[in-house]
Amino acid sequence: MSDIWLSTLKTTTPQEGYELAIKLSRMAVKLTQPSAEIRQKLREDYANNADSLTAVSSVVAIHFQTVAAANDHWKDRP
């Protein structure tokens, strides 16, 4: 992949960090399944499945842990 879509894990605020964690999760799906048509077809399946939605939350949480660590948990933030 030649397009650079992630230049840093650094964010100004925890909210920006959480939004980055969501983007990381979404990009993982997009890169794993590059067909937008197939992703759209599958969306209804997981959007209506509590286990799938819980799994998504877990993946985002793991990414958020990574982003928070990269930002030293925003300790220097006023």
C-alpha cells in the first residue's frame, strides 16, 4: 500500500485519540476487505448482531489503549 493515511499516533486530546482508534479499526476492515461492495453487503449482518457489535467495541478499546500509550496517556495535558 503506497498511500500514507497514518502519519502519527499522537493526538491532542483523549477524544481525538478515541476517534483515531475508531479510524484504525475501520481501516483494518477496509484493508482486509478492499471491496466496498462486499463491505456494504456484510454491514447489515454485523450491524444487527450484538456479538459483532461487542467485538467491534473490544477492537476499538485495544486500539485506544495503543493510542493512549503513544500519547503517554495525555499526562502533560493541562
